[in-house]
Amino acid sequence: MLRTAIIGTGGIGTHLAREVREHPDGRVAAAVDVNEEALDELAAEHDLDESVLYTDEAEMYEETGLDAVIIATPPAFHDDQIHEAFDRGLHVLCEKPVVIEQEAAERLRDRVADSDLVFMAGYQRHLNPGFVAAYDRYHEEGQEPTFMTGELTQDWTGHFERGTNWRVKPEIGGRGHLFSVGTHVVESVLWLSGLTPAAVSAEMDFYDDEQYIDTKSSLTVRFENGAVASFADSAVASATREHIHVWDDEGAMYLEGTGWGRRELTVVEPGGDERVPDLAYDEAPSKFAAFAEAIENGEQPPATAEDVLVVTALLDAAYESARTGERVAVDLD
């Protein structure tokens, strides 16, 4: 039995608690949140005793025997919470975006490399059969991407107009929409292509004068193999859409979806014909299931600290480029 604590019991934390409960080896052993109402809602859904609910992480750790933690708090808290869990000998599944800055990502990478504990990033695209098929094309089948585009749109206008949501507060949310949500597209392309970004040019519209919280962004990325990618992200569009197109010498892999539903794969063949592979989307493992399997087998999880480092380094460079108007190298040394 994998005794697991949920740190952060908002929407994502509640969803992940369901994944724990649905897994045969999962057990929600504790939950912690500063919001007592959110704690009570989680406890009611999962029939948790009041004795395993906490508003203080240190108290939870002192009173509860655990094997793992799931971190689903806002991004600014992740760095400290990850290392606190590691200090206590616990496996960690952390929701994205995992850390805010490259320095923190490098520290995480080094910590994981020196540990027998499992760290998994909450990049769910790594579990989607369509994305896995694209990954296999570029890692197992010998193809190499040459040109890539990615776009994600969502409507955050209410957050911007009210100005009260943690997502528009840098001290809690870290950065803006590209960092928080558009990272789905950027990170997925980096992972499935296997390419190393060399430099990025970016333009952004910002919500705040300090230029932390972006509302719209456009990135051009050049990779070490000479491939280029164009990314566009908007937090002020009227609907949620996601499009990823990865081209190579034999065609392309199109990954697309609407709302927050399933993203599906279309393969573009040489000459332009399209086919939709028959993939077992409904059989894809949950994040917790993949996390538990990595712990049980002592294997690398589907989304790693190395993945976190690459996307964080690229985003660091992109925000610097947008603020300075200069093309910025992506330093992964």
C-alpha cells in the first residue's frame, strides 16, 4: 500500500486524490491545505477522517506515516515542498509547472540524480497514447523533426479583470499563461521530439508592469539540429484549443484537442494523405498509476526532472527575450 499525502486540495489535488483512491495500491493517508473548506470537501468525497486533515505541513509530517506525496499547490510553493518531502525520504509526484526558474530546476535534477527516490512531473501528455506514438516516431523509428508548431488558447479574462486569482500574482503563480498552461504545448514538443533548444526569440503582452504575467505570447525556437519551432499562446481567447504539428521528412504528427478533453493523433503521410491510428486512449494509465509503477519497479517515471529542466530553461530564456527584445540562448550546460 502506497500511503500518499495530498498537498493542495484544490481542483487538481482533488482529481489526483481520486486517482489514488482508484488505484489498488493507493491510499490517501493525509491531506493538507490552508483552505479548510477545500479540505472538508476532499474529506467528504473520500470519506477521510478529520484526524488526517491538516492545515500545517510540518504537523502532517510529524504525525503521519507516509510513502509518497502529491504536490498540487500553486507553483511558487513547489520548490520548497519537493525538497522537504525528499528530506523526509518520500517519493514525489508534483504537478506542473514544477518550478519557476532554471536554477531551481537544476537543483531538482541534481537532487533526483543522487537519490533512490522517485520524482515524477505531472505532465499528462507523456501518458497520452497519441503523444507516446509521436515520441516513438522520433525516438524509436529513426525520424527527426524539422519544423514544429504549437498553439494553446484559453480564456483568463475573468482573472485579469478581477485581479484576485493567484494565477495573476507572481509571488504565488510565478509567471503567466505561457508558464502555467502553455507549458503543456512547449514541454510536449520538447519531450516527444527529443531535440535540444539552442535559442529563442519571443514577444509577449503583459498584464503587469513588472512583466511577469503574460497574456499573449509568440515564440520562435531554433534547435541544435537546425530544426525550428513556432509557439503561440493566448490567455484572452474565447475558447480552449490545442494544436501541435510536428513535421519530418516523411510527413507529420498532428496532435489536437478542444476544451480539456482528450488530445488525439492524426498522421500526415507523404503526399498529404491523413490517417487516424486506432489507439487505446481509454487504457492510458493515470498519473498516479504511472507514479506507483515507477516506485514499485524502481524505474524512471514517464516525466522526469530532466524534462522539467529543459522546459524551464527554454521558458526562462523566452521571458528574458520578451523583456529585452533580444534573441536569447538556451543554456543547458
